[in-house]
Amino acid sequence: MDSRKQVTASARGDQPFDLAILNVQLINVLTGEIYPADIGIRGDRISYVGQAGEFILQSNQVINGAGMWASPGFIDGHVHNESSMCTPAHWAAVILPHGTTTVCTDPHEIGNVMGMRGVKYMLDASQDLPLRYYITVPSCVPAVPQLESAGATFTDRDVTEMLQWERVVAIAEAMDFVGLINQAGKIVPIVEAGHQAGLPIEGHAPGVNGRFLQAYLTATGPRATDHESLTGENMVEKVRNGAMVYARLSSFSNVTNELARAICSLPDARMFGFCTDDIMPNLLVEFGHLDHGMRSLIAAGVQPVKVYQMATFNVAQHYGFWGLGAIAPGWFADIVLLDDLEQVHVSQVITAGKVIAKNGQLIRPLSEPIPPIMENTVRLPENLSVESFFPKCSDRDLIKFNAINLSNLHDTRLEVVKLPCKEGQVSFPLPAGVAMAAVVGRHGQGRPPSLAFVTGYPIQAGAIASTISHDSHNLVIIGKTPCDMYAAARALVESGGGLVAIKDGEILNRIPLPVAGLISPLPVHELSRQVIQFIQVLPKLGLPEFFPVTLLDISLPVIPNIRLTDLGLVDIITQQFLPLEA
């Protein structure tokens, strides 16, 4: 890195630049303008930005920017690296060519499995990558401890310690919104630790409005965010009350049209940012990263310059990232060159003054800073058996059971089903339209599986299981028979975690994820092929050829209304457990 004296000397014209970009259309996110400009870079900093052709720029390397646009590097305000099932280095190799140069990742997935050791692994495994990799400290390990258990529990003391680590920039999404609204539970001192450190509190407030929203933002503000809004009205209410709303297009959610409606209804978009949250590896390869959400929002009618501001300057200002988020003298030289403004088609990517990607490919491969942690974290109860998946019930012939209606994953409902029973056990096979779900503690809890019936899930045979089970990542299974559900559990013990599809006791397909049961050591493109092959066998179970998101989220106790955790069937709003029999 050159000294500031040398960078300033190049700005004066006394020394050559290391890199000059000439006659490019500059997306000036500071003013909302787009105009022809020349850019001079010395070391890792921008040292000149002027009108195209105004001065002759002497430079060791020149890029002809004619026909291209220059944007600051894209910044992902909230994301879970682990949701792409890959290590930080493999993830960086895929998202950098799409223009994402900075990420703020919440490692609460691996934190729920391996505790602080897992968070530290993500920091060490991202050290010295060309991707600026920041950590937001997980606030919810587990998310709602009175409703679930995980492989670790983070207290405010743990959080305060992690806040001292390098590259830590915020408290990660405070998902226990009920606890914060009522000022109860361990989430309260954890959020207060963030306030004491003067850091943002990343939010999670699905459907929260009115007085409850006022209470939530009083607890999390004044630098709060939210990425869970589903309606334009809720988004407008949140930004009017000081919360940055992230535009999100993830594998789990697409509310682009509502976002466009909210943004276009307001005269100022500075309180809107961008994030991806969770993107599965196959969709990352097929559609891209932040660029996918950006082009979708532009297509929905938002002015391009506003979208680029949201994906750069707005997020940088929210976090207080000094020198990031704009193209201006003295700022870091993270620049994305595009050959299509509205399609957000990335041609070249520059980070810290170096061209690192062209035409969708890294110029040089990235190596792993440290080896992945390869140890089996799937520790099921020793006495787990086929009988563990037979629900016990009253000794009657026909019984009403509580069931989760999974027709709308963001708004699950309680339903009652009548099932035949015999001698205190449910009779199998289950009728059409009804399946059984199980959550098995896989962190050594030693308890029997939690069981519940589900409707609105199209499985017709066999079983499907995953150790990716947001956010405590216990083993979750949905199936039609206890035998296949038990076989699915055993298959994931053998592979150290992952996903598996079982029919008649046989493995149809399996994705091994031996790093914490969440991550593969394979490159993303190879992992993507595994995911596609897994999806292709799902019709044999009666499921659509679509990644089984419902399976991953059935036990998430921070999304309304009814979920199944390793502790039982629970009403999320009242935080009360429900009996199996209605």
C-alpha cells in the first residue's frame, strides 16, 4: 500500500497512477448523477476522479472505459455465508466476479453448532481474501432458548468478548422480536452490549407494526435494520421510524415488487439498503449474488441510480465503513465496471486497486487461508430407533391431532387432523395429504425426537432430512413412514450431516456437508451440481423439483405462527408449547 503522500502526488499529477480508467460513465452515488469521467488509482486508493478528457492521466495500466459504467463495489448488508454451503474462500471466488466486494455476514448458523469456535473459524477462513469480509456477532444462539436448544448458547458476556475481535461490525439480527418488545430474555442484555459498543443492531421483525414496532425499534435503534418485511406498507412504516430496510432477493423470499412500491412511494431512498440473506449454491451459480437482486429491482421500476446507491453508499454509511461505498478521491479503490447498467452485467471487478475478475471469472484462484474443520458434529441420542418415530397417543380408534399447515411457510397455521390409531400408536401408512415431521437434537442433547403431523406438504412416500435446520440446526425430517425417517437419520450420521432423500430404506441422493453439518469443502460449482442432482430425485417422493426450503425452516421459532423445535410443537406468538393431541 502506497503512502498517502504518494497517492496525493498522483492526484496532483507529479507521479503516475498504477491504474487509470478512462472515459467511463461514473455512477456517482454521492449525488445521484451519471456522467463521463476518468478515474486514477494509486495503490489501494482512488486518487483522482475528474471529467473525462480534462487532463492526461499518466498511468502504468490503462482501462478503456468507453461503453462501460463504473460503480463502487457492491456491499451485502446482511448475509449468512453458510447458507451457500461453502467455505469463505469458495464463496468469495463466486461472488467477487458478480461485483460483491464487501460482505457483512452473520455466522449464527455455524455458531449454533460449534459456538464461538465456529465464529472464529469463519473469521480465520476469510483472512486476507480480496473480499472485504466483516462479521456481525450472532445474537441468537439459540434464537429463542426457551423454545429450542442448540450446540451452544451465547450470553452477553460471550457477545461482548466477540465484539472485540477484528472485523466485527455489528450485533447480528435480533430475531427474538417478542423478547425485545417485552424486554425479556437473554436477547435484552445482548442487544444492550451492542448499544454500549456504539454498533448497529441488525433487526428481524416479520410483520411487526404499530405499537409493537415502536417498542422493537426503541429496543434496537437508532441504527436498526430489517430484512423481513413482506409488504410495502410495512417497509415504509419501518424506514419512517428510522430502520434501514434491506432489499432482499434470497432463496427463501422474493418481495421485489413490494420493495419497488415502497421505494417509489418515498422521495428519499437513503434508508433502503441491499442484502441477500440466504442463497443456495445452485441459485448463486445460476443467477448471481447482489447483482441479481439489483437487476430485479430495476426491472420492477426503481431508478437504476437509486438501486446502485442502495447497494453501495447507503449500506456503507449505515455501518460507518470509512472509505467504502463511493468513487471519490481518497476512498478505497473497490470498483465494479459494468457493460450494461440496467442488467447489472459485470465486466471487471477491482478490489483494493487490483483487477481481480474479468468476464465472470477470477484472474487468479483463491486458496483456503486455513483448512476446513472436518469433524462429525451429528450426535444423535444413543437409543434412537425406528420406534422413536412412532407417535404415542391415547388408546382410542380415532384421534384428533394438532398439525402444522405448511401451505405458506411464512405464515404457518395450526390445523387439526383425524388419524386412526391402534393400541396407543398412530396407524401407518398415513393418509394422503398428511405427513410426519421430526426434529432430533443432534448436538448431544440425548432427548427423543419431537414429533408432529404436517399438512400442505406434498411428500407422498419416503422421507427427506437435513442437518441444515434454521437456526439451531438440529436434525429435521419429514416423511411418510417411521422406517424411512430413521433411515434418513442414520444416513446423515454417516456423512457428518447434509441432506438426504430416502425411499423404502434406500438412499436416493445425499449431499454430504461434513463441516458442522452445514458446509462442504467443495468448490461452489461442484456443490451446485450436487444440489441440482438432489433436487432431481425429489419427484420420486412426490415433491417438486425445487430446493426443499420448507424442510429447512419448519423448526425456525422466529417466524409465525406454528413450528416444531427439538423441544416440541410451539405457538410462536404466545411462545407456548402445544400437545400432540388436539
